[in-house]
Amino acid sequence: MKKIRYSKDVDALLIELSDEPIAYAEDEGNVILHYSPDDKLVLVEILDFRHFLSEETLTELLAS
């Protein structure tokens, strides 16, 4: 399961990689990595996402 969402109100891209529960997260600057209890990557949050991509590219990404 892979789901990509953009939260405009907080300018964050959320990439869900798994339905597993989240046990902990690691903050890597503008990227937050969420892990399951058995250390599998579950969710990636990219903050201040508009600094990475243009509005047009973001729209195309979410449409695919």
C-alpha cells in the first residue's frame, strides 16, 4: 500500500508506505520518518514541501 497526500494547510507531503502502526519517529530536518515497532518505515513527512517542488509539479504528482 502506498498513498501520497499533500496537506496544504501545513505545507507537508505525506507518503504512507504501510498500514502498520507507528511506534516512533525520527526528525531529519524537514523530513520526519515514522517507523513501526519492528523498525519498518511506515510514513514519510516532508515539511515545507513547496520549497522542493513547484505547484504544477505537485499537482501532477498527486494526479498520478
